[in-house]
Amino acid sequence: MSAGRPSLVIVGAGPRGTGVLERIAANLPELYGDSGAQGSGGVAVLGGSAGFDIHLVDPYPPGAGRIWREEQSPLLWMNSQAQDATMFTDETVAMDGPLLEGPTLHEWAGLDGRVFADRQRQGTYLRWVYERAVAALPSGVRVQHHPRRALRVEGPRGGRQQVWLEGLPQPLHADLVVLALGHLDAELDDEQRELAAYAERHGLVHLPPDFTADSDLSALEAGEPVLVRGFGLAFVDLMVLLTEGRGGRHEGETYIPSGREPILHVGSRRGVPYHSKIGYDWEGERPPLPRFLGPAEIDELLARPEGFDFRRDVLPLVEKELGFAHYHRLFAAHPERTRMAWSDFEEKYAASDAAEIQALVASAVPDPVDRIDLAALDHPLDGVRHTSYEELQTGLRAYIEGDLTRRHDPSNSPDLAVFLGLLSVYGQLVRLGDIGPWWHGFFSYLASGPPGPRLRQMLALSRAGILKFVGADMTVTAEDGVFRAGSATVPGATVEARALVEARLPHPTVERTSDQLLRELYADGAAATPEGLLAVDPADGRVLDRSGTPHPRRFALGPHTDARGSGAFTRPRTGGPAFRQNDAAARAVLAFLRALSCRSAA
């Protein structure tokens, strides 16, 4: 790389960093070409002096990054069907840059679109996307990958930045820095520190929140009870690695143990696993979304001088939007289960508040099974009590079997309409910034659960006695030299173990993240939200200082910011907010570098 040439450093070369690179390549002919000249294939023509350098900094392979790297267990799957994972924009993405279509995972890999591919395959796809983006850049733009950690960013607001890398005596010099850090590790919170210290004093095993593929599970011994707190996707990975990963196998509906498995006692706040992925395709008219929570409503919320409260001002709109999606589908696909013309119902629904909607639905939808109740969905075990753990096991197996049946039966297609509503709502709410943890958890629980086959494996493990359910509102105490778990679902009963696993991803705030760069950025004056997310300008991802002023040379994208999208890649034709954010950041980067290049030439 040449000294004095304009330079961009992207910290994080996983899917988000790769997405930014793809958008730079797509926008470059318009925003950075040599007086608009283009070569073959629309690639901008750049002279050597007119070009710039891109440094990608990531200890993991570019494209896949840490989470999707190809070197991980082939037993670990994606929780999206192959047809639902794409890194390419389409006509539904509201962006200023050009549309450059590309294949989904299933098209690229030649897979059945309904397959849940392993993460190694997704990692290979992401590496190909990265290589394609690099190949699309003209010769004047040079890319270098640095397989190291970035430690800190320094530099004045009006001048070049210095990005210090682990193990190097000199920094990278950059005119702009984009932080695409992805999912981060976190320092232990007070509770986790106490549990870890207790485990050390008493010779116990405590595994804090972590990306499961990186956890050392060797201390979890065969046949020994293990308490697991968390029932989402991290638990599914843990379950797989401790069963099939230790030589067990599934034969139909039966699990054949290897004898090396521990006994997993799992619970959580809800006490149930995330809902199964829906196992049928959409047919017919889609609900016209957004209807009650669209750009106009978000604009109004953002314009309020006094701000807004999520529970008071936003959640009612979310509930009305999801309800609309549900009933639109019910009336369209299953009119025999309704007592009113859709036009009448829609008019009254639009004009009604929550209490009036409840009365309207009671009169128009006779069977309660056909009604949507978000509170009941969010707390399925509220009020459920069992007299013993044995009774709870039977009850939870019935619950999971019921969920699998429902999510694979097209007669319940309003569930799929609600899923589409959730995607629409997510695309709108991302504009509101940090709205607290509830929404993201609820979205993941309802819309981003495991493949159906994983829940069938869970049932087989339960019948085999390898997996046992603890219940809702799981509590964990450390006393009498052991960890002890209880639940409101089985009052008075407890389970003891000498091992505790926190089966969830860390929740790193800017103060608690173990990423040194982000901590120092915050200490240097970057703003954070009440939930500890890095505050960025929603227009293009520039990092905000504590006065709300965007930094002219620093950008940040991804889950560590308050502009986090639903993922670095997404379902085709769903408007992917992450793609929109990548495009806006890439265009801002190119405009800045172009102006810099013009000034240098002058």
C-alpha cells in the first residue's frame, strides 16, 4: 500500500464488513470513477494516482469472519433456510445506490432452498461474496487483509486516523475508519463474576455467556448433571455439541446415546425453546405492510420534542401491525373461520384502540385459537404449575410437539403472516435506535427460532433422559458447594449440579465489552445509549460524540450500535435494513474519499 494515497480501514471483515465492501464496489462507478468513465462490466476506470487503499482488519477469514468461519463443527447449522440467506440487494431495499443482484445461498451452492445448511457452507458462500466484491473493484483500488485485532483508533476529527493493530509497532493510517465489529465478547457482570468466583472456590464448572462454538465444553463430564440457563439458539448449539458432537446419533425419533453425554437441565425466563421455523411456503396475497407502523409513524415518533416511550408509544403500534397481518391472512385464506366481511372488519380495526380491537375480534373470530395474543405468546407458561419435574417433562414435550405441528400446518398460515409482519416492523424500528432489549428478544423468540428438525431432536433427547426441562423464570443460586436451580413452574422443587452453563451470547455494552478498541472509543468521548450501545448517525452510521455531533471520519455498523439491523444478511425481497445502512455508509465513504482525492489533485 502506498503512503499518501487515500485510505480506508474497515475493522471487521465478516458479513457486515464484506457487505460494506460490496456496496463500495457497486457505488464506485457513480461516485468515484474518473470523470464518470467506466470500463467493461460497469467498473469505474481509475488511474493509479486516483485510486485508494482499503485495509480489512480481522483475525478471522474475510467474508465469513468469526461466527461463520469455515473451521467449525459441521454439526452446527444455520437457523435460516438456504433460500432465505442472501448478501445481495434487490428492488425492495430502499437505498440510493445501484441494485446489483446476486445469488442466494441455495442458488449459489445448488442446494434445495428448504435445506438448513451447515455454517461451514455459509462461510464458503460468504468467502465467495468477499472475493467477488474485491474482484469488482478497479485496479486503482487495492485491498489488503490484516489478520490481527485492532486495538484502538486515534487521530483528530479533521485529520488522518491511526488504527493500531495487535503485535505491530506502527499503526495503519486512514482517512476514514468503518467499525463492522459484529458480535462481541463482554466482561463478566456482577452476577457472573460472583458465580465464577464461587465455582473457583468450590471446584465447580461455570461457563459464562459465549459463542458456543468457541466454548471449551471438555469440563462437562459424561453422566453428570449440568444446569443450562438459556433456551435459544446458543442452547441448540450446546445441545448438539454435547450429544452428536460426543458420538451420539439420531435414528428417526430415537436418540442413541454414546454414553459420553452429560445430563442437561435447561430453563430460561420463558421456560420454552424458541418457536420452530415455519415449514411451509406462502401462497396467495400478502398482507399490505406496513399498515399501522410505517415511515410516517416513525417520522412522527422521532419528531416528538419530548421523545417517546417504547411501551407507551411504540408497542401499541407494533401490536396493531402484527394483528393486522394475522387477521388479513385469516380472512383471506380461511374465511370460513370468520363471521364478518373483511372490508367491515378492516375499517373497524383501523379505527379502534386495543380494547375495542379485543371486542371486535371476539365478535368476528369465534374460535380463540384463531386469535393472536402477543402477551400469551411471550409468556407461554404464565400460570402453568406442575406438581413434579416428571410432570413438567411430559407437559413441555407436549408443548414442543404442538408448536412443531402448528408451524408446519398451512391451515395456521396467519402465523406466517405474523412472521412477515415482524420483518416489516423490524425494518421500521431500526430507525428508532436503542429501544431496549425486549423487542429484539421477542423477535428472535418468535421469528428466528431453530429449524423444526432441531426441536424433534430435542424431543428425542428428552425421551432419552439426556435433556430435562426446568421451567420458566429459572433461578440459579450458588450454595452448599453446588449450583441449584428452581422454577416457578414446579414450586418448591430444585435441581443441583456442579456445572452451570450460560447458554446465550454476551451482551456487551461499550463499558463492558472486552473489545479494547470500542472501550477506548467510548472513553475518548463516543456517545452511548442507555442500553450501552454505540450511538451513531442513522443517516450513514457516523459515530456520534456526547454532544450528538457525528465524527467526520469514523463510522460504525452492526449489533454493537443503536442502528443494528436484523442481520448482516437477510431474506431476499424483505427490504434488508442492513443493506440500506451498508449502502448509505459506502456512499458517504466514497464521497469523502473523492473530495479528498480532488483536493489532493488540485
